Amino acid sequence: MKSCTLLIVEDDLSTRKWEEVYFNESDFTFAFASTAKEALEKLEKKNYDYVITDVMLPITTGLDLAHLVAEGHPQTKVILCSAISEFDAYKNYPDTIGYIEKPIYPYKVLELIEEYEVAHA
């Protein structure tokens, strides 16, 4: 698999700090945003292969963000995540390639991306 760039959208600071530790040990290139608005601003400045977004964000939810990314940045694929086990509700959510239950470890992201890329090769 080629190297991927990730934009991780997480509003909780302590969760972001743990995710940064996990992803610093991975082969992914990544950046963080704390709101959907900040994520969209970053997408205007740089191309990301994948956006991983928390479902529960303030103001604009991760579900709304997935739709906005699909409309404005169709080359960027969206992965939903949440600490709440809602797998059945989100696994086939429109405008996304899948769902990961928190914590989001790099190996979970890699597995989902590889499944998606094999299915869409």
C-alpha cells in the first residue's frame, strides 16, 4: 500500500494527544483538526487521502462533515469513528468508506484502508 495522508478530526484534546502518540509510531503522515470547520479549511490548503472524523463534533457533526468532504473533495475518503458502539448504524453510512470504534489505532485504520483499496482496485 502506498503512503497515505490522514486528517484526523477530534474535538477532545486528551483523545488527540493519545492518537498523536499512536500515529507518531505509524507510517502514516497525519494532521489534526478539532472541528469540522477547521478540517474543511485544512482540506482547502492540502490534499489528504483520508479524513477520519469523530461522529460527535460540536456545531457540525462528523456525519455532516462526511457529506461536505464528499461534495467538495471527492478524492478524499472519509472514515467515521466514535467511542459509542454504533457499528451497524455507521458501517455503510453514505459518503464514507467505513467506521472504526475508538480508540483508533493505526492498525485499525490500515486494515480498513486496505479493505477499501482492494475492493476498489
